Amino acid sequence: LTGQHLLLVLLSVGAATLIAVPAGVLLFPHARLRGLAVGVAGIMQTIPSLALLAVLIALLGMIGRVPALLALTAYSILPILSNTCAGLGEVSPGLRNAGSALGMTKPQRMRWVELPIAMPTVVAGIRTACAIAIGTATIAAFIGAGGLGERIVTGLALNDSALMLAGALPAAGLALLSELLFETLDRYLRRKRERR
């Protein structure tokens, strides 16, 4: 069950990262489009998870991992997208001008100057998305997606608090482990940025 839970989290956050980071890079120069995209992602975040799962089940005509992964990916996009834009906003105009003065094209400047400086903030967004996904993935068990939520769902059905704790405590442990890993990565990236 822990493996299933991790798979749901890794696939959804990975997909959200592949969508949100390039989207943040493309939208950053366009303030209105950026605001619109962050607003739409924010609206997705406000939809209750069970309601979103119900809508996805109705649209896809199936239960299981596919609607669960889509819902978790939708919830993970906002923190990654907003932090990507915020991280790029932290890059000083002087550094951008220095990159241009060295003959860098816009893509080169993004790759070698802007993204490395923005990376700690981007990683903070991925960190938040992981924490959200670990908690929300427990609800996915209600539609047969597996994971640690299965113990919680069964415990609720049987009124068995020990069984509910057997699902809740490992999920909390995964969240703490995720925080520890991202804290280590954040310190490494900040030291690397200071050296640059």
C-alpha cells in the first residue's frame, strides 16, 4: 500500500512539474496570461477533492488510478506554477542584462542564468505539491486507486480506529520524510546559488 501511495504521488507531482515549470517559464513575461493561468489553477485548488473525483469519474466513465492521478496532478499544478513565476521574478534585471551583454539568447539566458537562480523557489513549490499530494492521495482509496487510504477507508467502514491509524500514521511518516528530503535539497541548492 505504501508503494501504491508513493507511485500515485510521484506520478502526479512529476506530471504536474512537467506541465507547470515550462508553463511558468513561457507565461512569466506575459503578466496578464500569467495571472489568468495562476487564477485557473487556484480555482482547481478550491474544488473539494471528492467533488473533483466524482466529476472525473463521470467524465472518464471509470474509477481507479486514472481519475485519481488526474485529480492529484490538478491539485499539484498551482504551487509549482506560482513558485516558478515567483522564482523567475526574483532574478534581478541587472543579471538579465549581463546575460544579454554576454551575447546570450533568451533561451540561453533562461537556462544558464534565470532558472538556476529561481530553482530553490521552484523546488519549494514542488515540495508543497508533494505535501498536498501525500495527504490527498489517501482520499483516492474511495474510488479504488489503492494506497494507504485503503486502510483508512476500511477502518471507517468497520469503525476500527487501529486500522485507520495504520493508514494515517504511515501517510504522516511519508509527509515528514518528504519534508526532510526537500529540506536537504533546498539547502544544497541555496549553497550552490550563493557560490554562483
